Amino acid sequence: MADPYFFGYGSLVNLATHDFPDPRPATLKGWRRAWRHTDLRPVAFLTAIRDEACEIEGMIAHVPKNDWAALDEREWAYDRVPATDAVTHPLTHEVEIAVYAVPDHRNGAPNGQHPILLSYIDVVVQGYLRAFGSDGVDRFFATTEGWDAPILNDRAEPRYPRHQQLKLEETALVDDRLAAIAASIVEPA
């Protein structure tokens, strides 16, 4: 029987946000990331969407004893989609890999009422920096759509439940990349 793994492409790349065993860098072909909002959450979040011309880096990690409950709870607004054949990874034993994606009928563009949280971006970029270096951060930005959405500066009081403390140079990196794409940062009301 194949070992169950998931492919993480957002906050799950940041190993400080979970303790799933055997995390490994991997690539998912035929998908890209997008910022989306749904009626299930008050803010925008990342999802994977199919795009045959794209591939994204991320992390795979083992789901012990095939117990998906904790991960399904964390990713409750997503569908778990089989992705084994689309993932390139360093493992040599048989695995089954799933990716979490917002169902098409729930996808909506972020807007002023459903912004992207800066504390969420911080967590994701910190994860990509640690796993893939600054070039990996650049690839994250390049393979993610929806950067024209408003980004709520919640750093003073992070709303993202798995927010992390960033080093000054990590914060500067996030701010630099957001400035480079002319992101719209809005202050809390």
C-alpha cells in the first residue's frame, strides 16, 4: 500500500506551521497558485488551480497512519484532490499524494471585503525563503495570480491563525517583493 502524502504550496511550505513528518521539497506540474476568496472564509487565501503551462514548488509531507483528519480540519475550505502523477519528489518508495484546492464553484476574486492578509503572505514567503531561497520566493510570486487584490496590513495584530515572527530581513524581503509588483497594501480600519 502506498504511503499517503500531501503537497503543500502555501503556508504548509513553512515547516513552523505544522509537524507532519518527512517534509521534502517537491514540484507540482500542471497547476499554479491563486489568491481566492469563498463564502467559507472572511479573507482571501491561496488555492491551487489547474494550469497545464505551469508548475509550482512546494513541500510534500507524510500523513501518518493515513489519518487525514487533522489536515482536513486545517484545510477545511478545500477539496483534497489526487495529484500523485503530477508531483516530482525525491522519495523512492510508493506514495499517493493529494493537493488541497478550492472547488471551482466556490472560487471568487479577493476584494476590499475579502482581502489577503499580510500576516499570511509573511508566513508563506518565510517558508519559501527557508526551503528554496530568495530565488524560490521570486518563483512563488511569479507562479501566483491575484496580486492585484488588496492586502490588509495586519502585522501589528496578526489575524492569520498560524502567523510567525519574521526576522527583519525576512520582513524586508516580503515588503520588497510586494513593492516590486505594486501591491496595494491597506491599513486596518
